[in-house]
Amino acid sequence: MWISRPLYELLPYLYMLVGTVLLAAAWLVKHETWPSVFLTVGALSLMGGLVLWLRRKDYRSKQAEYDSRSLDDKI
């Protein structure tokens, strides 16, 4: 499955936003099982977004370092 680049770049922030909203909703909902579901899904979504953001950041910094070394070798 291919998605457009702007949507791909937005995904970690979208996951973190959904996670935050669900965690907030867990405090406001007064039904029997919904707060537990919201809390679990919200925490997983927030962690998933953070992990994805950190992995992309790490990959891009290593790639930039590798590219700069590659340019130094050519000179």
C-alpha cells in the first residue's frame, strides 16, 4: 500500500494526537468498560507515534551523516 508523502510525514503526529485525545476521553467517559479501552488504545497510539517519530529522526540523522561522509570521500 502506498500513501502520499504529506500523509506519510503526518502519520506520527496523527497517531500522537489520537492517543492524546483518547487518553483525555478516558477521564471523561463514565461508562463501564470504555475508559479502559480508551486508556489502552490511547497509550498504545501515543507510544506508537513517539516510536515512529524517533525512529524516523534517527534514520534521517544517520542518513545525513552517511551522505556527508560520502561527499567527503569524493573530494
